[in-house]
Amino acid sequence: MTLKLLKYDFRSLFKRFALLWPAALVLALLLGLSFNLEPLRVRGMLYFTMVLLFGGVMAAMGVAAAIFIVRRFNDGLLKDEGYLMFTLPVTGAQLICSKLLSAMTAVLISGLVGLGSFILLGAAFTFYLEDFFRMAQWLLEKLARLDAETWLLAAEGLLLGLVALAAQILLIYMCIAIGHLAPSHPGLAAVGAWLVFSAAERHVLSGVDSLLDRMGLALAGLFNGLPGEPAVTLALTICAQLALSTVYFAVTNYILTHRLNLE
């Protein structure tokens, strides 16, 4: 049943972004190529138009990802669609995980499409693909020479980004669920909860960061063979983000399981 939930959420995901993602890549390519057109007057008019279109699509992609995160959870679990979801033989935790994975996928693919768009834009803008491939080859050679600790830091940084993204999405879910408990104006209550908890999270993490720095330095120097202080600090930061994610997930699951009212 979990796979069916994922299939349902991912179908909605790709339906929403089926035009935006290809449009961003195509417009990036056309924008780069338009700079090489002649005469100058035609090039200027077309280039200005393509800049507006490309910027609009990139902004729309970011807005669409944010809307998808909010609406797939709110409309899918706390409104009419929720009647169907909670009649299925699944737990609240499974429903949250399905929404979370689809939301993270929307953000990650949108980010990769954005990065790919700018790479295409640069390649088409210069119109010298051999230079582009030469630069890519130089970058791969540099990456091949990196030592093990640098690769460890890169892997930890990537993992930290994923965990932090999950934590922020789960924070949004928790605030939407808390807003649902309000007898009136659940949207305003959700926004208010997000402002309060976001401020509290920043305050807590600022204190935790300094503590983790000291712990990372102490642990790195305590045992021989451990990675250096930055790697240990990153590992502890990942644990802190996982702790936040667990709290947000648990509160959301409790509300969906014990306090949900779809009347």
C-alpha cells in the first residue's frame, strides 16, 4: 500500500511539473543561442524576450515547488481528499512519508533542472562546446585528485542538505497540522505557528552550533584515526537535524492520528 501511495503522489508531482521542467531547459538553450543571432537589433529584442520568459519560468518553478509542498499535504490529508486517505489500510506515518518523499523530489529535481538550465545557458551562450567539454574534463580531473577526507566532507554536506530539507518540509507539515486544530482561520494559525517555530528553531540551532563545534574538536582530538574536526562537526549537525525532523514528524503524526477532525 505504501508503494501505491507513492505512485499516487508522484503521479501528481510529475503532472504539475511536466511542462515547467522541460520549458526551463529549452528556454535556457534558446536564451543562450539568441545572443549569437544577427542582426544586432533582432538579437537584442529576442534576447530581452527570452530573458523575461526564462526568468518567469525559473520563478514559477520555485513557486510551484513551494505550493506543491503545502497543497499536497493540506489538500491531500486535511480536506475532502483526506476522507479517502484515512480509510485506506495505512498509518499516519506512511501518509506523511509519502508526502515527504514526493515533496523532497519536487525540490531536488527543480534544483537540478535549474542547475542544468544555467549550464545549458552558458554552453549555448559561448557557442563553443569544445571549451565546455574541456572545462568539464578539467573539473573531473580535479575531483579525481581529492583525498578521502574531502570526499567524506562532501558526502556529509550532501547528507546534511537532504536531512535539513526534510526537516524544513516536516516543519511546514507540523505547522499546517497545528493550524488545522484552530477552530477558525486554520491558514493564519498555520502561518503563525511556522513563524514561531522557525524563530525557535533558529535560536536553538545557533546555540547547538557552538556546542557542536566544541564537541567536534574534542572528539576529533580524543581518538586517533577519527576524521578531522570539520567532519565530526558535520556528523553531529546531521544528528541535530535528524532530531528536529523526528520531533516534527512525531508531532504531525500524533495530530493526524489522535486529533484529526475532517468534519
